[in-house]
Amino acid sequence: MKFTDLRGILQYIPRFRERIFVISVDGAIVTDENFSNTLLDVAVLRSLNIRVVLVHGAAAQIRTLAEQQGTTASDVEGTGITNAETLKIALTAANRLTHEILEGLSANDLRAVCPNAIIAHPMGILNGVDHLFTGKVERVDVELLQTLLVQGIVPVIPPLGFDGDGRTYRVNSDGVAVAIADALKALKVIFITSYDGLTRQGQLVHQLLASDLDNVLANSRAEIPPEMQSKAAHAAAACHAGVPRVHIINGRVDEGLLAEVFSNEGIGTLIYANEYQQIRRAMKKDVRNILMLTKEGVASQELVRRTRAMIEKQLLDFYIFEIDKNPVACVALHPYPEQRKGELACLYVKNSHENQGIGRKLIRFVEEKARELGFDELITLSTQAFTYFQSKGGFIEGSPEDLPSGRREKYEQSGRNSKILVKKLAKTAAGEIQRSVSA
């Protein structure tokens, strides 16, 4: 993403201003050479009046310190057993990392502090095993964190918690991030890791509904790499706690944090708490979006060229597919009421959002709209995507005789020799129309 194009950033600022982002950074990323760039990204967020809480892990450093001392840590993730020796190593590792982060934030002219805002209690005995100094978050000192955030101070939270008697416990940083986000009603949780995002069977998952992630964790957990299962489980937990969006990104990508936050493509995985996609009727402001979306399709002769005036004249026929209020696809339904036919036209999906089922959703949407208008048949013309319409949309090849008279005349004059595809619209039971997406 090129941040010289400020238009891409400006559309997000009204939604993000004065909202809270909880950024959780793995210990391995804090010591990575790109972390200074990540802190610069944090400085950009702060300059836009986005409030940031920075949580960090320490697993990589605990493992390294234990090896240097010729011992084996009883647990490095903050979820297993933490004995006294491991707690001592964890304190050393966490304090070093906290100090490095505070130094980095200071270098970017950001005020920051490490508060004792995590109140924890022992995880206790589970399945007959005492987890000793491993703890879990009991509550978050919301008043303290809010006071800091209002003053423009970045709270830096280590993977440690304290009880009422001053005892220290190891806590899992992923769990800390979720607890803070829940308590502060954060808009986003961003997990910054050493991986490109959440993968399933070796393939990067770009976006996933939280309920679908629940199903994967419950029934196909082995499809997610073991090292990412904690992130997956906590991402789903954050969504169920009311956090709208959870991001998992690679902290070794330069400007990765900004690219994830300020573009609808992102660079990693987005887990979302609700259906954040919608199809809506195009408005006058969308004419430019339609021209930009279809530009590549016109260049490849997949779509017929449409001028601004042509689109404006038929604007009521056009629909936009949005993701987080960003247009990523479009389609049109041109009506021929006298022949009880509709034409599906100008279907195009942005390259970055191909292979995600968006085209099929738009086809189903147009079918439903055509039924609502009382049409018996849907037609579409295609020079390159005709096999897609046949296999995914259920269309069959037709002939020029299937076109309404006015449309046939334009077809013959165009010289494009497009294939004509037809689909009969069966009536749904009792006139009911089932929608998979909302208009």
C-alpha cells in the first residue's frame, strides 16, 4: 500500500478517531529488526488520534534465557505450569522487552508507561495438576488505562499480572490482549506475529467469520498450525466478547500494520464478529468506483466499455458489493419488463477479492431481484467468463433470439460476438425469496 495516496487513509479516519486499538506483539517480533518500523506505524496511528494499548509476549526470550542458563523453562506460552525458576526467567525477559518498547516509543516522541493494570489470580489446579505461578486475568484496571489513554499515553502491558497481595503471575499475552479489549470496548485487536496470518491446510485465510472459526477449532483444529491455535482461539474469543474486528499479521512486513488497518485488502487474516459484507444500490458517488472497479475488465475486453454518462444514465440498475464500507465488486440488472426478462451485466470483482465467492453472491442477488420484479428469465452476455456463468451460475447457452428486440440490435451492432447465456427463474415456494446477503 502506498501511503502517498492519502485518500485511502482519510476514508477510515472518521471511524477510527478516538477509538481504541489493542496491539499484541509476540516477543520474537519485539527483537526483530523491523520492529522499529512497527513502532513508527504506531506513531502514525497516534497522530490520527487513535488510542493504542500495546501488549507484548515474551515466549521467544524466555526460551532463549532458559537455554543460556542451561535449564528448560517449564512453560514459555503462559498457559502451562510456571515453576519458580521459570517465573524468575519470565520476569527478566518481560522487563527487558518492556524497556525496549518504551525506548522505541520514546524515539518516536510518544509518551508511554508500564502500568500494573492486570489483576490476576492463580490458574490453580487443573486436571489434578497445580499450575503454580501461571495465572489468568481476573480483571483489568479500566480507570487507570482510560486515564492514560485520555492523556495520550500508550500503556505497555507485559505478560504479567498481580494479585491483591503483590504476588506476580505469568499470564498469556493473547489472553491479556483480549481481556483489555473487552474491558475497554476496543474497536480492534491486532495480533502481530512471525507468521503471515492464520493458515488452514497450508493456505492463508484472508478473512473468516468468528462463528466459522469456532467450527474449525471444534471440528478441524488440526488444520490450523499448532503455533497459531492460541491466536485463533483468542481471536474468536475477542469477537464473542464484542470486539468487531481481530487482525493477525506478520510483524516482519514493512508498513504491515498500516497496510492492514488502512486498506480493505490487508496483508494478513481478518476475523470478524458479524457479517461485514453487504450489497447495496449504487449512488451517484459510486460512479467513479464503478469506473475504477471495471477498468481492468474493460482493458482485457472482458467487459464492454461504459462512459461516466452511460453509468449515470442507468445508475439505478447498478449495485455495489462492500466490505467494511469499501467497494470491491459491482453488478447491474437491466430490466426488460415487457418481455419479463432481466439482464445481468457489468459483473466484476476486484482482483484482490477474487476466489472468495463474491461473484456467486452477486449472481444470486441479481436472480432474487429479478424474481422480485416478476421476471421469468435472466440473460447475460460474456466473451470470457461464460464457463463461469455456466458452472457457478447455472446458465445455459442461448441465442440472439433470446434477447429483447432493443437489446438484440445493440448486440449485433457491437461486433463483440459475445456468448448469450440464459437462466430460467424458477419461483420459490409460496413466493418466498431466501436471501444470503442483504440489500
